[in-house]
Amino acid sequence: MRDDRQMEPSGGADAGSSGAGGVRGWHPLAALTLLAGWLATVGNVPLWSAVLRAQAALGWRGWVVTLAWGLALALVNLAVLAWLAAGPLRRPVGVALLALAAVASYFMLAYGIVVDASMAANVFQTDWREARDLLTPGLLVALVLGVALPGWLWWRLPVRRWPARRALLVRGGVGAAALALAVALLWLSFQDLAALMRNDRALRYLINPYNSVYAALRHGVGQRALASEPLQPIGLDVQPLPAAAREDEAPLVVLVVGETARAANWGLNGYARDTTPRLRALIQQGQPIVSFVAVTSCGTNTQTSVPCLFAPEGRARWNPSRAQENLLDLLQRAGLAVTWLDNQSGCKGVCARVPSRQTDHLQVPGLCRGDECHDEILLRELPGALQALPDAARRVGTLAVLHMMGSHGPAYFKRTPAGFKPFQPECTTAQLQACEPAHIVNAYDNTLRYTDHVLAELIGWLAQRRGPTALLYVSDHGESLGEGGLYLHGMPYAVAPREQKEVPMLLWANDAMQRRLGLDWACLQRRAQEPASHDHVFHTVAGLFGVRSAVVDAGRDLLAACRRAG
């Protein structure tokens, strides 16, 4: 018969003995309490740093509230461990929780991010190119100190075993008691905690490791619902558009979806540095380019913004869990040719039903290195992609979507060729916290200078076409460059800073397109000074082609008010 002197066998320290009496090992509840305390303290450094900053003005009262919250979190951890980390699950559950807490804490401390469902979606959607940029020496240190060392100690920790019935009763009772006590502590400090959460809503996304678990579960549930729901069509009432006599008389629109470009650093919008010199020169030469100066994005990450950008509802009504057709489907239904060229991590499902090309497999000297290409690869691939589309559809009109790598961080320096680095010195590591703030901005501004070059080259190519042609550029979301301790993007929209939500957008349209639309360019320049958003893109692009449907709202077409009657 086994008793309290027995320990979990592991083939190592857990099964050893010392002398006649043997090694008693740790009491099971003591071991769980140790891990619960570690997770609540060391595993939540970002949380407590934020809480103490927020509570600094409250003096001793703030310390009391923080202590109550910390004890409550440790008790919740103890309850979870008592119920889950039992028997053979003790070791793997403990290590998994250590890993979740350490990795999330590192990224929250290094980049000022928080962990919510949209951030979980970013993780699951990230490809190797993006993930590789995040593998920094700092992350390695966090894995060693936060996972490898405590995980090894936890795995080797000798813990006594109890008979199954006793273990079930004791663990169940301890878990229930710990949870009840945690609830009591939170209730006693509820007024102060509620005020704290109202003033700093991001705190709820810092609670390790439950933020990661909740975010992953919520993302998984949403993806499962999306996969199980039949695709909902839109624009079934749309009428096929007439074909032109020749392909070069049919409208061609290129929609360029930028990546991580923020309006605050966009030269055409008044930034102190001229990050858009070629576009500015084209305007001075008389090219019809208008820059919209007050544009907000649908989300703060690509996984949210790109699908929302192509949806008719707009940010307030868009549901990421609803399987629904998008702008590309509507245009195809109207008889148009549609193609998608991607130099990033994919179209997030938007291009699933149209011809598409990915550039990461290309090996073009001067443009590509390894599994990444600079954005000029899109210009190289565009003519071939257009020629591959059906002739009959091209005579109706064509939309080509170019999805840029743009200013994707944190390795901004990788996004620009050697000849496009006018701002020096630049940060040359993905570990942004190791760089001078000015060097980070230099590297980021260089990416905008390169985007300016790519857009100017594309306009130059399009300007040679005699038929109605337009280019619409809009970034998917913005970026934080260290303001308020935040880097990158992906903050929950309600608490995200303006740098992550305000994006550049511009339109170029040749004379033939302006005549086709009856467009008053001076009127459009005035409209560009007013607020706009991603909500306008679906309806504006549909309006460029003259697509009519109940799903197309002329009130959200940025050009509608500037079209001459008749």
C-alpha cells in the first residue's frame, strides 16, 4: 500500500531515495503553490508594471489593490493547477503554462503589445518570413530564463504521490477553496479594480497566461464557425457590365494594399520629412494624384483589416466569423477580370475565388533574396498576371490587387533595397528596444521612401495606357514606433493609439478615367481633406467600374459627390 512517503516516478530525482528513510519529496500542494506564485509574479511582470504605473497616484491604496489582485491571481492559478496538473499531467501542464507566460511576457515587454483574439489570429496566420524576424537574442534569453530553467526544475521536482481518491478530494477541495478566496479578494477590491480597468482597458489583455488561452480559444471558435458556415453570396442583383470594343478601352484599376504604413509619417500628409518625393514630383508635373489626409483603418492588424477592407458593411457591422463573398466576387459577377498578386503572408481568404500569384517562391536577382522579395517584384509580375486573365473579361474591365510587404516590422531594414536608405543611421535589428528611437524611425521612413518609389513607378507604367485607368493605394493599418512604449501594431481597436489606426490613402486617375466618371478633380481634392476610412474602399472601387447593386452604397463612394451630372 502506498502512502504519503511515495513520490511520482520519473526515472530521476522523483524516484530517488536517501538513506533508510528515503526522500520524502515535496508536498503536492506546496509544489503547486510554488508554480502558482511564479506564474502570478514573474510570469506577469508586464501586468504589474502597468498596474503600478496606473496606481501610482493612489499611494498606499494603490499598493493594497495591487497586492489583492496579485493574491487573487495566485489563488486562481492554484485552483487551475489543482484541477488540471494532476498525476501524469503535472509536468506537461506546468511547462506549458510557463512557456505561455514567458513568451507572452517577452513580446508584451519588448514591443508593448497585448494579447487578444486578433493577436492570436496574427500568430496563427504568420508565415515563416514574419516569424523569423521575431527570433531575437532577447527572445532566446526569455525562453532560457522563463521556460528552460524553471521548466527543468519543475520537471525534476520530487513530489509525493497520494492515493487517487484522496488526491481527487484534496485537489478538488483546495481548488474550490482557492477560487472562492480569490473571488472574495476581488469582490473586496472591486470598486478600485473596476475604476482601474475603465481607465486602462488594455490591462485585461495582460493577465498571463489566461490572456493567451482565451485569445487562442476565441480565435479557434471563430475559425470553426467560419469554416462550418456556408459562403453567403453578395450582389446577386448585379447586372453584367458591357464589354468595350477593345481591351485597351476597358477600365483598368490597380488597388494597392499597403502594409503597416502610418499616416503620421506620410510625406504628402505634411510629415516633416519628405518620405514621398517621387509622388510629390509627379503632382508638381501635373499628374492627377490626390492624397486623403484623414483616413482610419478597419483594424490594427492585417488579419482583420484586409478582409474588412473588401467587405461592404464597414468596420462597425463587419463580422469576421461570417463566411461571405467580398468585393472581388462582386466584380467577377459583374463580368470583370480580377487578379491578386501577393508579396506578403497571403490574402487572408479574400482572393480564394480569383486568380492569384504569390511572390515568395521567386528568385529574381536584385529583387529577391532567400524567401523574400522587395515590392518591385509586384511591378515585374503585374503585366503577366493581367495577360493571363480571360480576354472577354478584360474587355469588360480589370481589377488587379497588389498586396505589398511595405513597412512590415520589426525588421524594417529588410524591406528596402540598398539604394533606398536615405535616412541614416537606421536600426538594423528586429530587437527594436535595443535601437535608438531615431534609428527606428529612420529605418521605418526608408520603407515609406521605397513605397513612394514603387507607387511612382506603377503610376508611370499605367500612365502609358490610353484607356480609363486608376490606381488606389491604401495601407491596411498603421504602426507604433515607440510612442508610449508601444511598438508594432495589433492593439485592440478600442485602446489602440492613433498611430496604429490612421493610414495613408491616395488616388491617381488618368484623363480617360476622369472623363468616364465625369469627375471634378478640384471637388475631389476638397473631399480628400475630410475624414475617410476603409469603409469607403469597397464602394469607391465598385463605383470606379460603374457596378450597380443593392450592396453598393453610393453614399460611401468617395468620388460620388464629385461627379458631374450627365
